[in-house]
Amino acid sequence: MQKPLFVEIKGVQFRNKGAYLMLLACLDGLNKLQRPVELVLSPGPNLPYPERARLGAWQKLSLRRGGLDLTPLIGKLPAAVQRTFNRYGMVSEQQVDMVLEASGFAYGDQWPLRFLQNTAKEVVRFAKAGKPFIFMPQALGPFSSTQSKAAMRDIIQHATLLFVRDPVSLQHVKSCVDTLPDSVVLTPDFTVGLTARPNDEIPVIATPYAALIPNNKVVSKFNHANAEQLRSDYINAFAAAANKLADHGMQCVLVNHEGKEDALLCSEIAALAPCHIVQIEDPLAVKAFIGSAELAISSRFHGAVNALSQGVPCIATSWSHKYHAMMTDFGMGDYCVADLSAQSLLNALQQLLENKVALTNEIKTNAVALKQKNAEMWQRLYHAVN
């Protein structure tokens, strides 16, 4: 019997539906590898043990606090000690055969430098051990400091593959090196091809309905000095859109795509407009629910991908370059609203309603092309691993 490949998937979680979808997309792709795979996940507040156990995941033994990283030392413990850990479902870094980094967007000036530096050190360790370390399609950058460029340069030079999700991110990566190696590849988001899966969680909603998907990060006080005013404007904009859609005979459904922070935002919007609120735990059921909508308005990246990948016209409200790039992939760049106000959202919504039929056809055509690019990405990964 062929020895299983222990694959750690990094940057994923169960609370954020987008991160959960990326985990499922990785598992779906790994199922087509020509050898058995054992899943490895690192424990965390958004990766609780019961849900890891349901996936049959091994627990990664790691110890990292701030700038101190003892993870590689754990892998140097005697084999007998490591086998003891194995009996309890735990593996060391040394026992991991491959890493898929699927954070989506976690490396750049807006994130702590030590995250990037710790990852760079890990990538170098895996390269020296002859083990694949692959960055799944994600947004990256900018990298403006000498330290961040140096760390990113180590990643570029030592990662087996670095899949970059959009042209802006590719330019940020290029700024760190003189010449890009062939291992850096531009390819779109890889959750496009995941098949939606309805279940009993999905509520019965009178059709037609519109899916409205807010995002607390857009108005978080941790990200914005003027968060209070932004929150008020944001809630009013979503409520105005919901009221307009109600005037057009649509039910408006607020979809909680993450957790309690988004739930609070949904409640505040629902207080100003006639909206249902739905909370669906299974990410593929969320995708099925969004796929049955007439249209969507999403501040969540993968909420928009869920809509567009199923031919549902969508307006995205943007806080990062990754949104406009993704919307452009689907031919919907003009429907990415960066400076959100009630009027700007209503203008985009009116334009979408007037062009809905033509947009739907274009989105479906582009979705087919993006799914083909996903298939090509996986073939490249299989070739690199095999």
C-alpha cells in the first residue's frame, strides 16, 4: 500500500465561509492526487477540535509566540517521542510532507511583518528538506519595507509554486525580485468550481429574492479611524438598496457569511429595511442559497464569487484591490463599488437591474473560462508534486 502524503493546509478556518470554501477546494483537488492524503490542520479558535475531527484531520504540533518559533525544534525530538504524539493524532512539522498555503489575503503591509517572516522561514525549511510548499491563489502585497521585501524574496525563491490571484498582486510580487521564476503563476480564485450543495439549513424564501452579504471588516474600528461614521453610511447604503429591491418586488435576504460581528451588522440593516436574516453553517449550502438568488450585493469576497460562479449578477463593495480584480475576471469590474454611499450603491444597482439579462450571460461565459483555468492550476500542482 502506498504511503499516505501528510498535507498541511494553512490559512483556512470554519467560521469564515470563504476560508472554509478554500479548505473544501483544497480537499477536492487533493482527492485527485495519485496517492492517499492525510489532512493536517493547526489548532486555533476558528479551527476547533470537533470540526477538525469530523474531517479526520491530524493536529499540527507547533509553538509560536510573537517572534519566537519553536515549531522546527519539535520536529527534532526523538522518533519515539514523535510516535507517541502520533498516537494522540498529532504530527510535527518534520512529518508533514507538503503544505498548501490557502490564506486568501494575509501577506502585505496591512498585516504584521512577523507573519510574513515566519512563513518565509518555514518555506525555506521545506525547500531544504525537498518538500513542496505551495501558495494557493491569493492576493498579495504591497511590500514597501526592506524587511517585507526580503521575506517575500525568500518565499518567491523557495516556494514550489506561488499562485497569484490578480495582476495587482503580481506587480507587488515583482517589486521584490529582479526576475520572477516560472514558479510564480497568475491564476484566478480557486473556489469557482466548487459544486453547491443544498441542505435542510436553507430556509424557504419567497422568490424572487436578492442576497445581501455584509462584512464587518469594512466598518471595523480596528481598521478605520472614522469607523462610527463609516458604519452609519454603510448600514444606510445597504438599507437603501434593500428598500429599492423591495420596490421591485424582490425579497431581501441578509446572509451572514462569517459570525457574530456580521450578525450584528445584519440586524442593524434589517432594522431599517424589510429583510430576512439567514445563518447557514455549511458553506456549500450557503453557496447554493446565493446561487438561487436573482442578484447579490456582497462585501464578502467569496460571497461575490459564490454568486458570480453560478451566473448570479453581483455588486461588490470593495476594501481591497482583490475585489476589483476578481470582479473584472467575471466581466463585472464596473460593478465594484469602492467608495460606498447610499447613492453610489443605488446607482450601481439601477445599472445592474437595467442590464441584468446581458450581464447574466456574460458572467456564465466567464465562469466557464475561470473553471478551466482552475483545472489547469491543479494540473500544474499535480505535476509539481508528482
